[in-house]
Amino acid sequence: MTNVPDILFLAGATASGKSEVAVQLALDLNAEIVSADAYQVYKGMEILTAAPNALAQTLVPHHMIGFLDPSQSWDASSHYRLAMDHISDIHARGKRALVVGGSGLYLKFLSHGLSEAPPADETLRRNFASRELADLVDELKRRDPEGAAMTNLENRRYVERNLEIVILGGKPLKAWRDNWSKPPSGPGWMIVRDPDDLESRILKRTRLMFDNGVVEEVRALGPCAQTAERTLGLQVIRLLASGKISREEAERSVALATRQYAKRQKTWLKRETWLKKLEVAANSSSFATAAFIKSSL
């Protein structure tokens, strides 16, 4: 297909099935997959982060998956720079890049370019880590009311980063976001599922995660940087591993946290109006979804 762009984007909430669709689409388009996930970068956390399995990575080369030790910090700017190196290499080999993920800022950088906002500041982040979320929210509202209104104030990571930008940059968030007024670097799709279907998929994936040994995986982890510590479900599974809660309680808590995370992802992705909404039925196969995307090109 000579008219297909050399970079494409596939987004969606966690457990929406984007990883399976991505593999089939990459096979159809002679593409390699570049992850835009904030936590799948860490090695030794493959079960916890629902990273693509060995078969998927055998069928299609995946980049930005399982290469970083959990003791190392990571952010969207670092991800962008390394991912762009991979994308350049993919293009140099005559193949397409398919960027896949649900981490909003990571996807935004790869689709629209790196914001010129200030880089992370470790001293400031240590200060944030010692404070309550409500205190950080109040400061963001005081310094940049409009920016606070555009921020998911329940997501500590977003609140900390946006407050960091406002403090270090000396300008409101809108001034930095105006850098993204240009079109995306390629077409993109957002997988959307019925809420009941998505909840069913989250419950199934959570159960399989525990069946497949996530507790043992977490027990084997060494020291984790602040970024890795925020991985969904990590703290709950540590409680289970130490005998403080039951597996039933852990599964219920992880499933709830996953649903809440999926809701935040959907809120972010709805603002990305350049993404074409792709409603997927519960009985649709990844093959059919990939075929529809391919036909729309």
C-alpha cells in the first residue's frame, strides 16, 4: 500500500484491546510497533503492566517495551527522544511505525512533537512527593486557575507535572499547550468500547494477571524509582505479598483502580479530536478491527 503514511497512531483505554489490534495491523502494513505507554518501559514488570506477550513480540518487533530498570526514573520527554530514534531507524529500514498506547502525554509528544515546557526537576518533585494531593491541587489552582480547570485533579502525576511546568516556566499551561496547534504527524484511531464490555475485559485481565504470577513478579522487584512506584496495582499487590490483604481484596482493588484509570484515559483521549473514534463491539475480532483501519486508509 504505497499511499499509507509512514507513521500511524492507535490509542485507547487500558484493556480496550489495542495491543492485539496493533499486532494484526502491523502485520498487514509491514510496520513495527512503538509503545507510548508510561510503565511498559520497565523490565521485570511485564505481567503487572500488561505488556505485549512473547508471541506478539515475536510476530512483530516492539520498541520501548521492557528495557528500563525500575530503579530508574522516566518521563514523557525521555520517552519521546528515545522513541523518535527508534522511529527514524524503522523508517530507514523501509518500514512503517505504528505508535500504540494510552498514556496521554506520551502519545501527544509522539504525535505532535515535544513541548518546550521545562524538563523535570528532581528537587521540586521530592518536595511534591512529601505533600498531600489536595495541597498540590490548591497551589495549582492558585497559580493557574485556567490550567487547573483543564487538569485531571484526581491524577497526582498530572497535577505534579502541570504544577512543575507552571512554577519552573513562569507561564500558565495554556502558553505551553499552544505549541501543539500544528497537525499530528500521521493519522490516528481511538478504540472505544461499551462501558460494560470494557469493565468485563478489565475484570478478566485482572484475574489472569494474578493467575499468571503477578505476586511473584512484584516480590522479585528491587528498589523502584518514583515513576515505577506509581505503576497501577503495585502497592496493592505488595500488600497481598506481605499477607496484609487477601487475593480477593487485591483483585477487587486492582480492578477498581484500573476502571478509574481507564476513565481518566478516556477523558484525555476525547480531547484529542484528531483521533478517529473506532467503536468496537464485544464480539469483534482484532483481525476485523485491523482490517477496518486498513480499509479506511
